[in-house]
Amino acid sequence: MKTMKASSENKRVETLNQVVDSVLNQILGQEATQIIYEYLENKYFIQRHEIAEKLDSFNRALGEYLGTGAVVIEKVILQNLELCGLNENRDADFSERPKIVRLA
């Protein structure tokens, strides 16, 4: 039973990381997305595969780097998560996402 729960959580984390990567590439393009990832690693010590686990720090870094443009990216990420069936709470903002991922 515990293994199934862990597997399910791993799948959610992987899906969230994939959605973030997809949205960043879609909105910013590949080069800018790579620059964002380098910024995350160098300043916040967040690697690409750790975004779902360090979502608050990712959110803060994105806001710091992109300013108000981060809000647009966050909304698109939430919309995509909804399409994947991971965003059950449509009223939640991006910073509340870790709680939602655990509940989904």
C-alpha cells in the first residue's frame, strides 16, 4: 500500500515538473527557459527535476527574475495542471500548489 502511494506521488511530481518545463518552453522559448534553469540552479540551488519539491522557492525565483510576467506563467502552469487532473482547487494560486499536489 505504501509503495502505491509513493509511486502515485512520484507520478504527480514528475507530471508537475513536465508541465512546468513545457509551459516555460512554450511561453519563453528554449533558450530563455535554459537561462531560467541556470538562474534557478545558481541562485536558488533548484535543479530542473526538483521544482515540484521546491515549489515555493521556484515561485519566488520566478517572480524575482520575471517580475509580474511570472504571474502569467504561473496561471498557464495551473491551467495545464488542471488539464492533467492535478489541479482540483481552481481558486488556489501557484504558491499553494504543493498542498494541492499532495491532496490530488
